[in-house]
Amino acid sequence: MGDWVFIALVGAAVVHIFEEYVYPGGFAEAWRQLLPRAAHLFTLKFQLAVNGLFVLLCLLCAWIGRANLVLSLAAFSLICANALLHIRGAILQKRYYPGVISSVLIYIPLAIYAYAGFLLAGQLTWPQAGLSVLLGAACMGLLMAFVLRRQVNANGQRQRGA
């Protein structure tokens, strides 16, 4: 399995963010509609921080590459978890959800290809793959936990126990 797959990860992230915010765009509004009690969190600063950290993470994983497959492949698990959330958004809203096309056509196939390639090449064991998947999913889980814990009710008060 070649190192190109890690460069493809960075390209996939750029394409995905482009779909979310530029063409056709509309992710910020779709987020607000899907999670209205967390809309106050979705500021420009938040969007830049999350996406900036994500691109940096993808670049770091491309740099690490095969030197530590558990860590570098965790980014593929992260994009797969992100893809599932975009698919969920499209299902819940019963319409196009910004980022769902690149999620289905690029993120999921790329993640499957990366894990399968390194597993079949014998460069990654199943326990390593499982740990990598858990690390990537945990990153998305932490972000979603942060968002869900800071939801507010209609009066702008933080939800108890949320």
C-alpha cells in the first residue's frame, strides 16, 4: 500500500470542506436547522477552529504515514464517522445535507480502501485496526459530546444534564 492514500486524505478533506462551505455550501444553516439548541456554538471562530484542526490532523497523518498506522489511519476512521453524521443529517432533514456527497463518494470509499489495503498487505493487524477505528471515532465523539453538552433551551439557558 502506497503513501499516496495519505495525500488523498488531505485532498478529500479539502473537497469535503469545499462542498460544505463553498459549493453548494450551506453547512452552517443546515447545522442550525438540525441542532437548533446548539446553533449559538456554530460561530465563524468555531467553524475555523474545527476545520483548521481537522486539516492539520490530516496533514499530520499524511506526514506520519506508515510510520505509525494506528495513529495515521485514525484520521480515516474520523472521516468515516463524519460521513455517517452527514448521512444522518440528510436522512433526518429528508433532503441534501451539505457534505453528504463527498462523504458518500469519497470519505467512505477512501477509508475502506485504506484500512483494507493495509490489512491485506499485512502492514496492519486487526487489533491495530480496531484501535485506530476507536481513536478516530473517539475524536468525532468528543466533538459531538462538546456540542451536545452545550445546548441551550428556547430561553437561552443551558440544558440540565444535556
